[in-house]
Amino acid sequence: MPVARAFRSSISAVVLAASAALTLGGCMQTAGPVAVMSPRADLDSMAYGQPYSAPQPVVVANNGGGAIAALSNSFAASPAPMPVGYAAPMPARYDASYHLDAGDKLRVVVYGQEGLTNSYAIDAGGSITMPLIGAVPARGRTTAGLAGEIAARLRNGYIREPSVAVEIESYRPFFILGEVTAPGQYPYVPNMTVESAVAIAGGFSPRAKRDVVTVTHTENGGSMRAVVPLGTPLNPGDTVFVGERWF
């Protein structure tokens, strides 16, 4: 009897050991690549200014299958992010060849001469009036040409080497007449078109002809009139006439 009990105990021990081995083997099987990050540098090293370098991941070999492998495959199959482009704002157009006329308001800067630096409006005669040099003709000139004329007059007995700059502070107004909601005179805005002028005047009236308008442009004492579409650029001092449609 003692021998039989000892034999049965040995068999039981072998069975238990085998079961444990099978169970442990199933738990130890890895399902896919797992990245294990090393611990980040401690706060003491960060406080004392030691450089921190990103730790390299420790990759455990993939023995196939499992949820981690499926997740890795899904990330690998995801498309790369598309680059995003941002359009730079378009700069405002500045026409250096713009010819001045009555109604333009200018900022004249004479460096080192506060008494001469000021804003000046071109009068109906086409001139600006400044201290010391009096009336200076501005109509038909560019800003650079007017600055040169002012410097030449100041150099003639007033300032030895004057430095002058002229810029447009505000343009002369434009006019819009005819079949619009509020015809009249309006301040000119750079880069305007006929369409934006109509919008400023409150839009077309119900009887307006909406495909073309008549624009009158005056420069250097002469005028030119043309029938133009709505996208035509508008200049300071222009007159827009919106006609009436016949049906």
C-alpha cells in the first residue's frame, strides 16, 4: 500500500508540472512588436540643466499575430498627412507713376525741418502752398517729381542740402451718377474697380443697366470717355455713369 500511494503521488506531481508548463508557455507567447520606452530623465537632472535626449525604444521581437500586430498594421496603412499651404497676402498695388491732381492730399516730409513737414492738399489750381517757398505746382507730377521740385526750391537760398519725401495721404474722390441707390462723391480706395464703386454707392437701382457702364477719366487737362465692363479698374477722380436699361 505505501508503494502504491507513493506511485500515485509521483504521477500527480508530473501531471501538475506539465499543466503548469503549458499554462506558463501560453502566457509567455508574445503577440506582436511592443515598444517599451526607457524612463525619462529625473527632475534633478533637468533642474541642473543637463541636456535631455529622447530615449530609444526597446523593441521586443514579434512572434506573430495578436491585437498589437493588427494595431501596428493599421498605423502603417494610414496615409501620410497632407502638407498644408498658406497663401501669402497680396500686397497693395502702389503706382509710382500716378499723376497728382486737385483733391489729392499729400504728406510732405522735409527731414530735420519740423516747420516744413506737414500735410498739404492740392488746391483747385493744382498747387500746394508751403512755408518759405509758397505755391508749388503739383498737378500732373508724380510724388517723386514733386519732392524734387520742393527740394530744388528749398535749396535756392533756404536749406543747403534738403532731403524731401512726398507720399499720398489720401486720393481725390471719384464720382458715380445715374442708376445707383445713392449717387454722389465718394473717397477713392486703392485698387478699386467699377463694381466696387457701384457697391459703395448702394448698388444698382431696379432700372439700371448692369453689364456695362460709362467711365470718364480726366488727366493733364484732357478727358477720355469709354464704355467698360464692371471689372474695369477705377482711378481717382474718375466719374462713373450707370445707364438705364431699355427693357
